[in-house]
Amino acid sequence: TNMKKNEIMDWLGTWFTENSTFEETEIRNVISESYFEKGIIDSFTFIQLISDIETEYQIQFANDQFEDRSFATIEGLTAIIERSLQ
């Protein structure tokens, strides 16, 4: 549902704000762009992100999900989490 999508996106927005030097408004402006290319997080922080998402939503990502290019954007990650919850 859209409500769930918004909740996930809010959670991710907060997470990225707390774990990077970027402001939440800056992060919200780049949800469709790679957070690696934008320099928002590095690979070490990415491991923490995955761990925090799996804990928060009680899901386990599969290896093929990591290979999905949309995994590197907040928008894509939101959709992947949403699908994992169904």
C-alpha cells in the first residue's frame, strides 16, 4: 500500500540523515539517484544499512536483490523492502 511505502521512505530518509552528513531535504531530493554515486554512504555504512533494515522490518535480503540496480537508490530500496514484506 502507499501508506506502507511512505512509512518505509520516511524510515530510510531518517536513517540516511542520521548516518551521513546530508540533510534530510538533500536526501529527499535524490531518492531516485544512487546513494553511492552521491557519496551519501560508503560500503561500510551500506553494511550497517542492510543490517538495520533487516532488523527493523524482520526481513532477509537475498543475494540477487543486491544485484538489482534499484537497490542503490532510496526509491528502489523502498520498493524492494515493500515487496519483501508481502
